[in-house]
Amino acid sequence: MSKTSPPKLPKGSGLPKLDADGLLHLYREMATIRRCEELAAKAYTLRKILGFCHLYIGQESVAVGAAAVCRTDDFWLAAYREHGHAMAKGVTARAMMAELFGKATGCTSGLGGSMHLFDKSVNFLGGYGIVGGQVPLANGLGWAIKHSGDDRVCVCFFGEGAANQGAFFEAIALAQLFKLPVVFVCENNGYAMGTAVDRQSAVTDMSTRAIGVGMARDSFEAFDVEVVRERFGRAVKFARAGKGPVFLECVTYRFRGHSMSDPAKYRTKAELEEKKKSDPLAITEDRLRDDFGVTDEQLKAIKDEIEVIAQDAYTFAEESPVPDPTTLYDHVYAGT
């Protein structure tokens, strides 16, 4: 029996180094997601958003860094903590917020809510509430890409808890077997709901899951959006070239609880404060100041612009109409 090592990713992405404008763009994207999420938390406490609501605060660098190297025609799938992914892929703040409010102007017409954002116009093909349920779906998209003969990729985001699901293992085995152009992205934020990663898995580097199927892999701390852009760029370059799937582990951290109803008492305040020293926005602000001479006044002006965008999305969602009750069963049963 032959023994082969998993393939290696390229040593560089080939992406140009970011200039001031490029880094400011990524900062704006992250800060806009952060502010919209903060307003979503406010709306939830006022019961304007009902049901579940899982915030992405603290992890913005992953989605924004990934979007920086993907094309509009690439497909994205995510789990239920997907507000940031949807916005990074191109869903507008208005459409995202209105969907959280369950309004007809939302990206799925108020029928999906927080955990099921979807927008085919930007190829964001859904947040999924079943843990790991989106991972096999990524293979279907990868299969379609491969047989269409183009060079798109499918990017599938999930948490480290999903990396323990049976469907996950089946999916990565098939993806590698058929060399599907899928980038599997494990956002390891340290906790599956309230269970720490070292209490749920004997292996805490989730990227090692790829070794057993012979898949290319990478694992890195993902707090710096520039690092995410570069490392993600290598993975996309590999998959887009038809060399097969890639497993990325992005080590990150969520600053809020698992959901809005989670007080997060399973971690200490000291741990949270220590992790906040790696806030993706703060890292990028320091880089803008130190490397490009961006002033605090310039950063404040950007934040003021973002506040207008976020408040506009909130107001738009609040004032939008609820869905017509006659549409309740639309898209449930096939038409005759």
C-alpha cells in the first residue's frame, strides 16, 4: 500500500501588499459588521428581534479577510453565527438587519430570520441551524463547480463543535476523494456553546482532522485581518487551481455569549479581557496609525460614517412591513 503525505499549500498567496486604502477598506468592513451587531444586540433586548440571535463580535477578521480574496461568483455557506459572513459577502446592512427583525424587506423576505440569512444575488447560500449541516452541502456546490469546468470555489464556514459531527467527517472524506474546490473553514472560537474545546476533543488543532483524508490544511491565529487575507489567499489559490479542497482552522474568539440568551458564565472575566487585547479592530487601528499615519480624527470620521450606515439599517428594519401572512407557505411546497 502506498503512503503519501497530504499536499502542501503554496508558500505565498501572490496577493499584493495592502496599501493604506486597502487596509482602510477592510477596517471599514469589520467596523460596520461590529456596529450592526451591537445594534442587533440592542434590538434583541427590546424584543424587536425574536428567537435566536448569535453575534459575530470578535470574529470579524475571519469573514472580512476571506472576502478580500474571494470573487462575487464564489459560493459561501455558513452556520447560524452568519451575520458577519453575509455582510462580508455583499448582503447589505439594511437587508441583513431587516431579516433579523423578521421584516418583508429582509434578504429572505422575513422568512428566515437570524440563523437563515440567504442571498443568491451575491452567492451567499445560507446560514444553517443544524450543527455541521452545511458541510455536506458544500460538497454539492463543489461538485457543481467541478463539472461546470470553471474556477470558482465554495467556502464553507463552521465552528469547532461541528468538526466533531459525523456528517463533517463524511463530507471531508468525499471532498478529498473527488478533489472538490471547497475551502472548509473552521472558526475555532474556543467554545461549542459552553463547552471548551479541550473538553470536547482530544485534539485541539482542528485542522489535523484533514490529515486522515489526505487534505491540505493550515491553522493560524485569525485576529489580524491581514494575516487572514494572506493565509486564506493561499488556500483559495490552491483550490481554484483544481488541486482539491483545503481545511483551514482560524483560531478566533467571540466576545459575547454563544447566543443572546447566554450569560457565558463558563469563562472568567479575566479570560475575556485578555482575549480582547487581540480585538481585530484594535489590531487594524494600530496598524493604520503605525504604518500609514492614519490619525485618530480620521478613524473617528470613519466610525461616524459607519454609525450612519448602521443606524439607517436599524431604522429601515424597524419601519419595514412584516411579511404578508399569505406568503407563510411560499417556498415550502412545490407549485402545481
